[in-house]
Amino acid sequence: MISTHCNRYTSTLGWNRRDWLRGTGMGLGAMALADMLGSQARAEGIPGLPGLPHFAPKAKRVIFLFMSGGLSQFESFDYKPMLNKHSGEEMPASLRKGKEILGMSKNQASFKLVGSPFKFQQHGQSGAWLSDLYPHTAKVVDDLCFVKSIVSEPVNHDPALTYLHTGAPLPARPSMGAWLSYGLGTENKDLPAFIVMVSKRPTDQPLSARLWDSGFLPTQHQGVQFRSGSDPVLYLSNPKGVSGEATRRMLDGLKALHQQQQAVTPGAMELDARIQQFEMAYRMQTAVPEATDISKEPESVLKMYGDKVKEPGSFERHCLLARRFAERGVRFIQLYHPGWDHHGALPASMKINVEQVDQGCAALIQDLKQRDLLKDTLVVFGSEFGRTCYSQGSIVKSTGSFGREHHRDCFTFWMAGGGVKPGISYGETDDFGYQVAQNPVHVNDFHATMLHLLGINHERLTFPNQGRDYRLTDLAGKLVKGILA
């Protein structure tokens, strides 16, 4: 029964070993008391802030499918026939509109336009354009809203990842999921409000746990990473040789210590956070094995998600687990699939990557829909930025291989369910996909709209820190009304 964050917590407070034992005793004692009294039905959940949601929500939860590294919109959802027509030509200076080339390619001698080697077709009644890399997503396009005019600010991975997740380019701010856990609480007190899963695969850009950190919010709101293998959450199971009965006796014995300590230091926010984390860990010992056990899923459902759904750490399995967590009331579920930083060999790498996520994403939409969960589950598919319309370096003549540089000024998300208008494309880029031509959606606007769908006025969900009130959208953000159903 060890908190995964005890080292960080004790070092922050300057506690010694004796202090830590007293603090954990208090938390475990509270667990024992809550369990013995059977305080509430386990499905009742843990409430958020008083007065939230501010208005009737369309969505109760979020599943964010994050393609870490910078997915290319040109090989995915933003069809640019003019780019293919002029492929190999120098990028017109007029496209820049006086702006400096950013990123590692700014010192290139030339900037050759490069079209997508993949064919695009229209699909569904909406007529959405998709590359032929996405045959499964093509079947659910009428449930999707493509936002083709996302705009960010940082152009390098670390600040861009941080910006997309927290609304600020520098670390130490709370992440999206932490804000929702803080504001709305959880519908199931036996599971964390915020769960993270990272695909088990080679990666070119590291993912830091601070992307799902609680920042200056109380620590019980940080994301809990579920890992592949028999123990999804580190340090959750009892040590070998320690029975459940022994743990029960230990918790009962700590009850008296807890009561004594509470009389000495009442009302400490950090101590209350510790208590809640230990209480959650105790309940998760039963809830997590049940939630992550897919053995009783119908064979038809497993087949829908793909051949690798039974493989621990696969994106397909994580998509199925996301559905299971969603129906159990988890507030924010974030799936990371790294490896999209294609500065070279993009055509071959894109094909591999998309094959790993296409079926799982489509199956998740279908599965949520057939269980009547899509209507109040907001599903988002996106990346920290897009890629450039020009080639980074030379185009390999013998193979046609090339790479694309980071591009923050326009890229594509898709969204589904949870109050988003289905079967539309919102926003446009210019003929070469270099600048937004219509309806820009800044990252702050995306955050404001996501919060709105969950019944939250983004300007009113704040937390005091270092002399001022902070919020996920910082000092910006406006509602994107054009995508609301």
C-alpha cells in the first residue's frame, strides 16, 4: 500500500521518515474507517466543486486519443490536390505572408512542396476526405467532426506538448484531466477520475509524466498511469506474503493513530490529499482487476478492435479499456500513441503508425455508439502540432521518400460525441495547407470548448496560486460555436 508519489511528496514538505510514517498512518487509518463504516455505495462517486457544472453538460467524460510527435495532416485528413499538382516546386514566398520559417528547417536553401503519396477519397454522407491509410475511420466519418484549423504557438515538442495539455508552454501547470477531476470529481469512487495509458512501442520523443500532472492543484487530481502487464498500477497490489486479512488488521490498527494525528494537525490540505490517495488505492485493489479484465468481452467486440486487442500495451487494447473505463464513470481517459515525428521516411512510417491506430479508433466510436455512450462521451483525436507542406531536406528521387517539419500554424483534430456536431468539417487551410484560411481554432479555444461541452464556463474554473487565479485557458480562449450540436 505505497503511494506512487510518496518520495516527491515527502521531499516537497521536508518530512523525515518518522513524519512520513505518521502521515501515511493517518491516510491508511482513514481508509480503514471508511471501509468499516461502508460510508457510501461505491458507484456514487466523489463530487467536484460546489456549483459545478455551471450549466447542463452535453458530455460527462472525455477520451483523448493523442498521437504524440506531430501527425501529418496531409497524409490523413486535409486533402490538398493543389499541393500534389505543384509537388517538387519551390514554395511560393506569398504563402509565408512575411512570417519567418520556424523549426530546424529554417536554414534550408530551398523549400520544395511535396504532395501526399497516398490517394484520398470522400466517404459517408458527409463526403469527408480521408487518405486510403484510414479504411476503418472512413466507416465512421459521419460521426466525426474534423477541425482543420487548429493553431498552436510552440514549434518544438516539449513546449508544444505542454501547451496542448496545460494551456501554457512552461511546466508546472495542471493538465486537462487534472482540471476536470478537480472541478467535476468522479462518477466512480473506486477508480481514478483521470487515467493515462501509453502504447508499448518504440518512440522518438519521450513522454513525461508531468503531461498528466496536477501542477498546483491538490495531488489527488493527477493522472494515474495504467501499464501493460499483470499489475496495471505500480505498488497497488499487496506485497508477496502479505494477505488481505493482514492488510485489514494493519489498517484497523492505524485507525487509532490516525485519530490522534488528526487532533494535532487538523485541516491540512496536503494531508487531506494524501488521505484521499490512500483511500483510492485501497478501493482500486478490487476495482482495477475487474475493469482491466477483457476476458468476458464478447468475441464480436474483440474482433471489432483488431488482432492485437489481447496484446498488453497495444493501442487497440487501450481503446477497448478506454470504453470500459468510460462506462465505469472515469472522467478523463488519455491514450498516447508515440512515434509520429516524421522528419524523414514519412510515407513508410505513416503507413505503419496508422495501421496501429486506425481500427482501434473506429472500433471505439462504434462501441461507444452501440452502447449509447457516445452521446455523452467526448472523443478527441489529435497531436501537438502538424507538419509542413514542404519537404524537410531533399526528396529522395529513387524512392520518393521525404520528411516534413513541425508546423504549428494549422493542423487537424477530429472530435466525436459529447455535444459535437457530427459529419462536418470546420475550418479551412489555404490551397497548400500552410496557413488557416477560415475559422482558426487556437488551442485555448479548443480547451474552452471542451470545458463548455462538460458544462463548465472556462473563465470560472480557476485556482489561486502565487497571488493570482489560474485557469486552463490562461487569459484567452473563446467558444467554438460552429462545432456544437
